[in-house]
Amino acid sequence: MPMLYSQHQFAQQAREQGVPYSRWGPSIFIHDIGLLIDTPEEIRLQLERAKIFRVPNCIYSHWHPDHVRGLRVFESLNWGTWHYPSQNCNTMIYLPQQVAEDMTTRAGMGEALEWMESVRVIQQHVISDGEAIILKDIKVTPFRLAEEYVYAFLLEGNGKRVLIAPDELFGWEPPDFVKGVDLAILPMGIPEYNPLTGERFLAETHPVLKTEATYRQTLEMVKKIDAKLTYLTHIEDYEIFGYDELSVLETDLTDPLVKFAYDTLLIEI
């Protein structure tokens, strides 16, 4: 069985071995429609590593810093100084209703968005609750989770349905309209127990258990969604599981089929 690393050992392993042991911020790029979901601090490096140099569209799931603080990437990607007098490129930024409010009042990113729009490196579009957008015949519908400031997304098109919930599943009950999707992408959740040994990691009174879904709770949601394939992501350094440990763990997660995401993973459905 793979060795269970301490936090320090895991960080050293990630630095020394790189992909797939590395673990950067939470973000997903959907190549077919040029849609980036969230911009963590490392997003510029992530895009360069993936050789993605044009991002036509971006949508945000919620205001938390680990999902928005890389917003400046659009200035880097789209600024037209070196092509004067041609105009800048721009990225369409889609903001679900509550995210649009929170980016100004909570994350302090409203002024940055306004400035980038004023120099034409982005455009903003607020999506009211209940609305959807269409990108190259793919319907993208944001919807609120139990924590009402955060959104998941249902993508529908070409006979396929995909659920992407980037974070914050605490208290969520999967609705009928997401059940049986072809692919679900969900956060792993906090490992209250070591999934390999059953050893308790966190005390029952730990405050994080009052605000974050646990790994076991996530697996219960996975069963209710009953997707053909589920990938668990948003796997943090502090969860002290490396790529090897998670590879062992997923060998038992076959009904329904569950796998663990890693940096540079490509999924085709």
C-alpha cells in the first residue's frame, strides 16, 4: 500500500515529482466551448502549462479567493499594447446573480472587473437566477446549492449532460434534474476519517465539520446523483493524500464509478 505522507512530506513530493502529484488551484476548462470555470491564483501558469492562450468565456461559481484571485489573467491574455493600433481581445465574464453581488461586496473584485471592462479586455454579463446561456449549442445553467452564495452548473448538449459543482456542497441534496448525468465533477470534501484505514482525522467537535461537506457525505451525494462517471476534485494539500494513495482508494469506488482528478487531467465524454 502507498505510504501516507504528512503534510510536509506531501508538499515535498509534489515539488519533486510534479504532475500528477502537484496540486494547484481549483479550475476547469471546457475546450469545446472555450469556457473557463473559476480563476485561482495559479491560473495563468495553469493555462500556459496546458497551452491554452485564448479564453473566450469564463464563469464564476462563487466569490471565495481561491476561485477568483487569479482574475488578472485576462489582462495578461487580452491586453493589446503590442498589437497597437488593433483592439484588445476580450473575454466574456459570466457572473451568476449572487456572484455578481459578492464580487463587489465580499471579494473586492468589482473595481477590477470594471477597470478591465473599461479597457476592453473583458465584457461582463450577469446571469439572473433561472436563466441559462448557450455557447456553441451547449446550454449552461447555473443553479444555487444549499449554500446560496455558490453555484453549480449543468451543461447540456450533443446528447450529453454534465454536472460541475466546483465547491461548497455542505448541506446539499442533489435535485432530480442532475440525476443520471453522464459526468459529475464534485469537490472531494473534508476527510473526517482516513478513507484507507478508517482512522479518525478530525475531532467530532472540529468547527470545519459545521461548514464543509465531508468525504463520506460527498460519496452519499455521488450515490444519489448516480452519474455514469464521477470525478472528485478540489483536493487540498492539507488533506495529505497524494496521487498514489488516491489511486489505491479509487479502485474500490466502482458502483457508481468514482475517480480522483489531478492536475492536467483531460476528460472526454
